Amino acid sequence: MVLELPEADASPLAHPPLELVVCQLRFEERVIVADPRVILAIQAVLAERAGDPFSKLEPVKRAQLEIAINPQGSGGQTQVLATGWRLRSDDSRWTVTVMPDHVIVETTRYPGWSEGFRPVLHALLGAVADHIQPSIEQRLGLRYINSIRVDDAESTVDWRLYIAPRLLGVLGDEVIGPHVQTTQQQFVIEVDDKVLCSVRHGLVSDETNSEAPSYVLDFDVYRDHGQPFDAGSVKLASDNFNDFALRLFHASITHTLLERLRTA
């Protein structure tokens, strides 16, 4: 069953609440990633097709243990080092990580899907197909972490003006709601028969400073059933994941908050 949510206006917001956007593609281990020529080729593709100068290049080493068990029930442990690479933009707000079994694009300065994130992601996926050549897509996930702050939310009940009733939970209760300090909820949505969305949301209070509480909306749209790797399929799926995440964001907030985020 396909979850149908109303279409959402993709126009950029004057005050976007996004703190982090991450897309990860996992595949079978490809030791060719350790070859410096691979990351240099990927860096060149990103510069040519995405227009972002990922000029900062650094190696990444990840240690992992492999445990071998023989028929007698005993065995040994072997430490294995996985070597990959990390590319950063000049301002360090964009990061591309390339490891033997996955690649990641992430940014703390989201410019919109079509305007910025999509070109970088699609360029990376094309480079993965050409230079890493995985056979199996194990998991594809696109995650948006929003942290919403409003100056006039002086008490927890004020969030009823900004968060959709379907998510409010105990904050919407007339008796308990005014006394709630923080909330944390998590659920998984079946988007369709192959795509899921993990939702984490709630009111977060930072005791280390005097800032007012923020409301976090964390959406992770993914598929992990395993299938032959196809760059075109991954690109199309990422577009669809973004569309669903945008619709879900609009369905999670009120019109009042949306207008505040749109107002310059």
C-alpha cells in the first residue's frame, strides 16, 4: 500500500530549520576504493558535474574485528583495516565519504534539492558506477534532521500552534501537556512495499545554555531489501525519497509555522 500525502511546495524557505542532510548508499565491499586513483577520479567528477570544489582530501581508516570459529568452537580474532577517503568543501559544510562498502553525502548548509544537493549526489552516484562498480545495493537512505526554534514558544503548550496535532501526543493534553519538559517519540512508516521511513521527533531542551527548547523532526527514508546496483534506479529513488520527506515535513507542521519559515 502506498502512503499518499498532499503535494508540498518545494520553494526554498527564508528560514530553513534543517541542521543536517545525509544520503548514504551501502553496497558490497570493494577494495578498489583504497586505490588513490579512484578518489582522485571521483573528486574530478564532483568538480566537473556538481561545481563544488571538494578540495580537502584526507584518508579514513576504520578498524573492525573478524572472528573465525572452527568446528571445535574455538577460533581467533583478526583486526582488519578498511581504508577509504573523505572529501570536504572549502568551508567544511559539505562532506563526501567514500569507503569500501558505502558512500555518504552530507551537508549542514542545505541549498535545496534541485539547486544543490541533487547535483552533488547524482554526480557521486555516477562516479560510483564508473569507478567503484558495485554489484549490489544493500541500503539507500536519505535523512533530514530539522531543529525548529520559535522565540515566542514560552511554554510547551505553545507548540500546538506550530506542530501538527497528529504528532503532538502528550503535548496536546490539557492536563499533562503544560508540565512536560521534553518528549521523544519514534515510529516507522511504510511508504510503499519497498520503502520505509523512520521518524524521530520531540521537544528537546538544551540545559547547557539559555536557548528556548527546540522541536526536532528527524526523517530517514530508506530501502534495504537488497537488489542489483543500478545508478539510474538509485538516482530516481533518491528523488522520490526527497519528495516524500518534503511532503512529510509539511504534514508535520501547521500552516502558521510554515508561513513563519517562509517569511524573510
